[in-house]
Amino acid sequence: MRNRLKVLRAERDWSQQDLAERLQVSRQSVNAIETGKYDPSLPLAFRIADLFGLPIEDIFLKD
């Protein structure tokens, strides 16, 4: 699964640490999601979508 997390984060000029704090996860988790090494849990995916004000499918894309 691909995602637009890095682009969305960059548009807001947030660091990985900034995003991690907003989501209450580690910076390493944000990095792993952005690089495709980890797919977030459904609750975390919903928190990400809520934070960016977008539907989940606009952030996480099927390969």
C-alpha cells in the first residue's frame, strides 16, 4: 500500500516529529509508515485522516 503522508506533512511544513506528536506515536512509526515498511492500524489510519481532514482513501492508496 502506498500513501501520501510525506507529501501531506510537507505541505504543512511539519517534521516527522511534529506529526508523531499530533498522532501520539513515535517518530520512527511515522517514518515507517511514510516509507511503506509499516501499514498503520485502522484506528491510527482514522486518526491520520481526521488530522488532515481527508478520507482514508485519499491518503492510503492501493498498489
